[in-house]
Amino acid sequence: MGKDYKRHLVTAALPYANGAVHIGHLAGVYIPADIYVRYLRMRGEDVLFICGSDEHGVPITIKAKEQKMTPQQIVDKYHMIIKDSFERLGISFDIYSRTTSKIHHKTASDFFRKMYLEGQFIEKESEQYYDEQAGQFLADRYITGTCPKCGFENAYGDQCEKCGSTLSPNELINPRSALSGNPPILKKTSHWYLPLDKYEGWLREWILEDHKEWKTNVYGQCKSWLDGGLQPRAVSRDLDWGVPVPVEGAEGKVLYVWFDAPIGYISNTIELLPDSWELWWKNEQTRMVHFIGKDNIVFHCIVFPAMLKAHGDYILPDNVPANEFLNLEGNKISTSRNWAVWLHEYLEEFPGKEDVLRYVLCANAPETKDNDFTWKDFQTRNNSELVAILGNFVNRVVVLTHKYFEGEVPAPVDLREEDQDALDQIPRIKKAIEEALENFRFREALKEAMNLARLGNKYLADTEPWKLAKTDMERVATILNVALRICAHLTVAFEPFLPHTTQKLRYMLNTKALDWDQLGSPTILQPGHTIKEARLLFDKIEDSAVEAQFAKLEATRTANSLKENGQIVEDAATPETITEVAYITLESPVPQKDECTYDEFSKMDIRTATVLEAERVPKTDKLLKLRIDTGIDIRTIVSGIAECYTPEEMLGKRICILANLTPRIIRGIESKGMILMASDTTGKMRIVSPEEVMANGSVIG
């Protein structure tokens, strides 16, 4: 790692809180970062792992407008979904906070103000599009018009989503405001700019000379930017959502989100360690590493370092091991087109398979070039590697130990050459994993960890203890002793990659978590130690599970095609709901209830809503306490669905509720409303979900 540092500050790019996290984010940033941090902790290093939601900027205001919600409601919703998803996947942040916190607003304001008072910014006047009816300046995404490249009539001011061209608002033909629909006018406005050109010489030396060890894709992109010449970059914009510019006369202006967001790393550290945060940000014996995606390289390698340099008090990043993009089934992941595998949905659809996703995304990580995720590869890697190699080896060893030695680790009688050869390979594998991890080659490190399981499988296949059991139990004891020690070494080698799996394996081996230095230790599992019964670490993924995911993607493709051809509108059924409808199986009908009049029905106020929080009601088997965003308020509903859904399954779920039901006190909790459910003749109940694009509070009826 070069210089002898006392501590390691590791940051992961702040996910943008206008949507959920998908597999591209995980493969590009969060899984590599978590692997690296877990490895450092196992080495006994002093580590902080910092992240949080990025909650300001124009896309959030657009999302809020589309869903008839406030920006705060939007970020509250997605912050909770993202945070919960990370926790369930096992991403081990020391803190996951957010940029709407008071601490962040103060930190970002203080950061700007120090630079402002020291004359680090330049103020410039420019003309920008302005909506006279709405009375506000328009961000690029609030301007639509005809694309000059392909003729698409609803292109945005920054990009045409049909042909993919990058645009500027003044290139659009017949531009109009997305707020009022009127043609905007050009109006003068003043903003503050960070003069990046002033730092170009320093950046060129700091990156191109001092950090030649950076990954080739990172180094190359930085060189391209520097060779193209840097220009001043605005640090403020006209908007009412964000950190207000802390300067007199700057009313209606906020810090540009690219300036505000990376300061979130600092503010989140302050929130976690209010008395010692400066040790992590202002001490030269701290090593800072940024894990980011391809689209954030310029901000973390050029812009943020220039900010830190201009401020003057902070350390600079030692490395920025950015990854490239992950595609999905051969096509670029697109959140706006719903072409993605969303983490929170995966966790619902593949319960208990958190580590399968971690494994596949690490094995396919786009480390220096774009890579592709396919469901067939996901299935193959699970069945052919996790089940057939790692799981199979462990299961055979544990089962044989219970069969022949009643679960007790046998003592080796006479280590032969083949036994010692197997054990001697472990230190080599350990060294290979270390070298790969310390150089941010996570795919290679994972492959080496799996080589340890392959070593164990080959050793068992070569020695065949089950054949020797009738004639030479001393030899069987030696073989299983070696095999069990390999199993124990696997708990160390795989801990950074598959934390849920190694926890299961440690339970079977009846051992505690081990430090990294114990990988390869000859005393890792002593004779006489008792292990527990075998449990499968992994199970096969059947074709039907993969076919369901293919169908879901095909429905997405169909819906996108219909939308682009003008055959469905924004509020039509989403690909998700199309897939769900396709798989409904009709049961025998439940008898119809007595007729009601239209007036009786019209009294019911049925609306769409989203579950923000969910927990079991203590001392009950059937009740869940749900905190619901109805679009008109945040309320509590107590529902008897605990036998059908876990609290984790309910988090973030879109539901329909009877909003004007007279409140009731249930187990001391005021319940305001009722969730709409469908039940069949067997009594099985499922939630009736609204279409994804419906805003909370949309009226049904």
C-alpha cells in the first residue's frame, strides 16, 4: 500500500436518492468497496467506511413534480429503501447518512464560505432560460424541445433519450418549459465558479506524475480531461432545493449538487465522530480511497481534489479505483427505461441469496472495461461454482466427519506428501488474494479464494476417504483433518466476499470469526473440536426462476417500445406490473357479496401509498405496524398480514389503502386505514399493488 499509514478512510459514491440501487451501482462501487473494507478490518487496520444518500439537485425536483410529492418526501422514501437494501446485502458502512441533514448543510455552507471569503471563486453573469409564468430559471432537465439530431419532439435540454445525444438547451428546436409549457426567455443571472484552470498545472503533476499507479481507465480519463484544458465550473445554480448559498444577496440560489455532494463524505464523518473527525480528514497519516463509478471519475479525481486543495485544510485521495459500466443482457442499464435489476426487488425475489449476487457481481466486475450481467451466467455461476465447488466440498467434509467421527475433528495420524502438498498451497493462495485486493483486482482475488475450495475438492477426489473407511480409519482421520482445516481457512478467505456464507460455515464448524493472519495457520482447527451438523450453503437455481426474470425484462422491453411509439402513456402499466399479471393463476371464485349502491361505494376514499417502515406488533403473531406515505400525510396502519408478509418484505412496497376508514385503536396503536388485499378460496392473501408510476395519494375509483 505504499506509505505506512495509521488509518484508512474509505468512501463509496453517494447514491442519488431519486430511485433505488441497481446491480450496476453494486458492481461498480459498493461490492468492491465493501470487500476492500472487510479485508482491511480483518488485517487489524483502523478503518472508516463512509457513505450516504445524495439528496439534492434537479432530478429530485423533477421526480417530486411527476409524483406530486415534495422533494423531501422523495428523498425520505428512497433513502430508506437504499439504506435498507445495503444493510440486507451486507454492505458494512460505519455510517450511512444523507445530505439533507442539518450537519451536512452546515458543513457544506462553512466549506463554501471559507473559500468565498478567501477569494477562491470568480463571479460571472450569464444568460439562462427563464420561465416567466413559473417565475424561475430552468435547469436543463426542465427544458424540452425537438432534438436537432433525430427529430424526437420530447428531448431534454441535456440529452435526447431516444437517440442518446448529449445536448445543451440552446440546441433544442422550439424549446419549451416543462413547468408551464411556454417558450422560455433568456435572462441574465450571476453565479460563482471554481476556476479549475487555475489548478490545471498542479493537477497534471499530482495525477499524471505522482499517481501513475492508478488504474489505467482512471488515469486515462483524467489525462484526457487535462489534455483538453480545464475551464471554470459553476458551483451555484438557481433552484429552491439544496444547500442555500451562504452569501448575502444570493437568495434563490443553492450550491450545485456536484459541489455539495462530495462534502457529504466530510459531514457524514463529522456526524459519526464529532470529536475526532479531523484526524480522518486533516492528518497526513490517514489514507483516503474513493470507490466510485466511471461517471464520477472527473468529480473525484479533478474537481473534488481541486476543492480540497483550494480550501487548504484537507488531505487528498491516495487512490480512486473507479470501475466501468455493467450492462444488462447486452444493453446499457437505464433507470428511466426500467432496464435494470433493482437490489430491493432482487432481495425479495431471491431470499437468502444475498451472497450469490455479491459473488456474481464481483466475478463479473467491470474493473477496466464495461462488462455484462446475464441471468444465465448468474444461474451457471451459482450452480456450477457456488453449489458444485464451494458448497459441495464443505457439505461432503462435514457429513463425512459426522458419519465416521460423530462430528469430532479427528487427529492426523501420518501426514503424507499429498496431504502436506494441499496444506502448503494455502499460504500461496493467501498471498495471491492479498496482492490482488491491495491492487483493487477484486475479480482475481475472488478467483483465488475459489481456488482454495477447488483445492479442497481435488484433495477429496484424489484421496477418496469414503473408500478407505472399511480398511484404514487412521488414513480417513488424517484426510478429514486436512479437509476440515481447509474448510476453516475458507471462512477467512471468503469473509470479505461472502459474509453471509462464512457466517453459516462458521456456525457449522462451531468457530468464531478469525483474523486474516490465521489464513494458512497450522493451528486453525484443533483435534477434538466438535462441529455441528451439515447445512447447505447454497442451493440450485432452477430454470423457472431465471425464466421469470427473462419474462420481466421482455415485458420491460415491450413496454418501452410501446411508449416510444406513442401507444401507451406515462401512467400505463409498467413492465413490472405486466410481468405480475402474466403470472397470475385464477382460483375458484369467492362468492360475490351483496350489492351496494354507487353512493355507498363513492364514500370510500381508496388511494395509492408506499410503506416507509414496518415492524411486528409485540406479543402478536398476525399484526404488523406500518408507517405509510399516502401522498396526503404520513400515517400508521396496523394490519393482520404478518403471516403473509415479513416486515422486510413490506419495506418500500407500493399498496392501495382505504384512506377514510374510521381510526381504530389496535393493541394500543391508532390505526388509520386499511390495506387492500385479495384472497382466494383457500384464504391465501396477497397485496393489491398499484402501478409503479402512480404517485402516492392517487385516487382509485
